[in-house]
Amino acid sequence: MSDLLNFTLREMTECSSVLRNLGAGAASMEETATRIVRYLYDHLRDPQTGQRSCALVRCYKTHPFGELDAGLQDFARALLGDHPESPTMSCLTLLATVGDRPEWNSRATSRRHKAIPLPSESVITQFPMISQLVNQFGLEVSALLKPDPALMVDIAQKTYNVFYVPEAAGSPYIPAQEDFVKPLGIASALGFGGLLPCGSLFAIILFAKTHIPHETAELFRTLALSAKIALLPFVGAAVFGEPGGRSSA
């Protein structure tokens, strides 16, 4: 059990060791991501009450529109509006989810954010959380929209910053204030991740019911590498369990 409010270097090291091994025996990237979010959801707790610190933990991955299943393509298409679709268009796709509400424990039953199309930079700015995540990670939007594997080797080795919203209440980067932040008592949000060698972005986002100090947020930068190590075996292999999409990263 680890405390987000007083997350120590020792706890970071222990958590990092667990995360990097969570892909062992998994059949897909989705299964590994599910293990990661479940571990964080169960492991991060208030030491006084034993209650979970997070209301929701999710893992997202950018994935080509043409490699999503029909259901996810329909979901993304409904958000496109007048923008034309293309098989190579990146979609920020929900890969794994776990949380306090029953519908948050399967990406199939999640109602929002299953597959967000990213056809252009202007569209990304319409999603404040995504825009800020990309900005705080230190990424170029172009790397997200049209990833070039030939240029990804050096970029994928980079250590990325964290997505950090210390005060979720009233934040423009957490837009669902009335039906999420307030009723669930979301205090802070914290995300970590990076780019896979194929150019896909992955991001693990924690929505916490306790305030997360800056010192804790900084320690989570190291966890990004451990999560990446767990996900790497599935680049170019099985990404989704069925249903979801075809086997490609």
C-alpha cells in the first residue's frame, strides 16, 4: 500500500519494480494495461482509512482509426463532425479502465472517451485535457497526428514529464466538473506515459480523491518507463483483447 500524499522514493522503487513485470504471461497490451491500472487503483490507499486514493484510473493509447473495430470506429466517427476520416488517423483510445463505478471497470461499458479522433491540431485544442496532456508531456502535436516511425527511435527514448493537475476543482483541464469532479470528490489528476517505438502515445491517468503534491508527481515520471517496459512486447503484436481492434500497435 502506498500513500499518494506522502509517496516516497522507496515506494516509487517498489511500485516501479511491480509495474515492469505486469506484462508477464499476458496475451495482449490491453491485458497488461488492465493489470497496470488495477494495481495502481488497489495499491494507492489512504494509510489512515485504508480507502482507495483514486476514484478512476485509465490507460489510453493512440491507435489508427482503420485498425479499430466497427464499434469504436462508429464512436470516433460520431465525434468527427465535418472532418474526413482516414485509416491512418490517430484516435486516443481507451485501453484499460478501473474505478469506483461499475461502468468504469470495462472499456466496453464506459460511455465516454472510448475513441477520440485526432484529425488535426485544431481538434485537439477542443479537448482541454488531451491538449494539456500533450503539452505537459513535452510532445509535439505533429508527432501525435502523423507519427513517423523513422523519427521515433530518439523520441521514444526521451523521458517525459507528467500530466499534473494539482487542483481538479474548477480546472479547465478536467471539464466534467458537475458530473465527475464534484460528486466523486476528485482533488487532483496525475498522468504519466510516453511514446512507444511505433509512434503511439500511451498515457496512464489517475483521478485522485486526495490532493497529490508536486513531489509525488515528479516521482511518477520514473513509473512511465516501467509501464512502457511492460507494454513493449505487444508493439506490433496483440494490442486489444476482443472486441476492440486488430493486432497492431
